[in-house]
Amino acid sequence: MGILEKLRIRLNRAGIKPSTRRGQNFLLDANHLAFMVETARLGPNDVVLEVGPGSGLLTRRLALTGCLVLAVELDRGLLPLAVEETAGLPNVFFLQGDILAGKNAINPEILEKLAELLGIKRLLLAGEAVEGRCAALKCVSNLPYSAGTPFVMNLLSSRLPWHTGVFLLQREVAERICARPGGKDYGALSIGSALASAPAVERIVQPNCFWPRPNVESAVVRMEFLPPAERLALPWAGMRRIASAVFGSRRKILKNALKGVFASREPGDVLAEAGLDPSCRGETLTPAEFAKLGMLWEAEPGKREGRAR
């Protein structure tokens, strides 16, 4: 009996139908599942967050590497299936709930649990006196399409010490993560990803590898995150404001796109201070140049308290 037949039986027994609204497209291809685990380079010293475990196929593979796994599932009906799939594995923990608390924050309950598991793992390693080894925090997930962009953006600015992310995403989102200045896919997600991580598309995954079959291609993206201090030093609120103005009016030159963005200064004066050409198109700016403008925006009176954390 194949993976799909087994999954259908389990879902029917539980009275569950996959929800397209929640992006419940189950990855059934064993080679792709194995590739995601291999790409994350997991070991017993790691703590791993999985968002949307679904039936638990990926969860089980993650746990078999020996790492601690926290799997967060929104659907109360699906959660027992993932628990059943990982039965007998003591290194798997489950939480039922939404990974996001609105669009601009990760659920604080989940962050607290991750911090707890990370502390437990570090204590265990210290007790074993394993020289040169420390707990690494990673995220490996087949992300629901609707949650992909906001989750990755929030991960980039998170206080937790993220080391590696391996995400299965809609191909369009994956290409936006890795896009370079000037391209049609370049935007706020590209800027944040370039400044706070080293992203790369590792593999394209065809729709026939999922059930139900989605209407789009997917891609596996690997992201190596910068240390928390470097990520948190970025002007996230300022970059969001500048990116919103620039990408909301792509045809305008930079000087015109930024009209009204800086409350106390004219765009030409700000751009002169930043050493930027006021007649260029905003989408040609590098991520570092967006960060420079974001810092100038946050430096205005009353803005600094708005910095995203």
C-alpha cells in the first residue's frame, strides 16, 4: 500500500477532508521529504520547529535524526494523526495553535516553548560534556502557502538564535526570497532575507508530489540566518515603510516615491545624505541601501520606538 492510500485511509477514519483554505497539501514524495531533512543537516544537538506537520510524515523523519522537534499544528483534527505517526518517539512535542499572532509577530507561546527546549538541550549537552557542540535552533517545514511570507519575515527579525531554515514554499515566494535588485520578484521579502540571512533555492518540487495537487509549483529554500544581534540591529520598521512606498509605486523615480514618507525632511535632502541618486527607480536599490534609508526614517523624532523586534 502506497503513502497516498495510507493517508486517505487515516484521514477517512478521522473524518477529515484536506482544507485548501488552510493550504493543506500533503507532501507524499519520500525523496523530497528525505531531501528536506538532509538539507537541514540535523543532528542530536539541534532543536527544530516544524510548522504545519499535517499527517506527521516529515515530523517522524525529523525526529529520527535525534533532534528535539516542536511541531505546531493549527488544525485540531489533524493533530492526532501527527501524534499517531510519531508514537514512541520521546523527542517530539506538539502544540495546537496558529504559528502567527497577526501578520507581524510569531505566537509568543510557541517562542517560549522553543526557548525552553533550547535551554533543555543545552543543559543536556553540558551534562554530557561534549566538547565543541552546542544546541542549534532550526526550522524545517512544508509551510502552508498563506503563511509562508509572513512567517519567514517574522523569523528574520526574531530574537531567538535561529541557525538554519529549510522551507517548502510556493515557488513564487521562494523566488521572491532570493530575488535581486531590479527584478520583478524583488521586494520587501527579498530585502529582509538578504540582510538577515543567506538564502538559496535548493530544489523545485512539482505539483504531482502533493495531495491534494496544488495549482502551482513549489520550491525548497534553505536560509542560513545571521546571529540575533546582527538581525535585530536592522531597522525593520523603517525598511518596511520605505519598501511600502517604493514598491507601491514602482514606476516613480525614487525622489517622487518617497514624497510624504519623511515627516520632517524633503526626500531630496534624505537621498543626498544617503548618497543615492534621486532619479533612479526605487526597485534598483540594494538591500543595504534600503537599510540606510530605513535607519534615516527611524532617526526622525518619534520613529525609533516603532522599530520592529
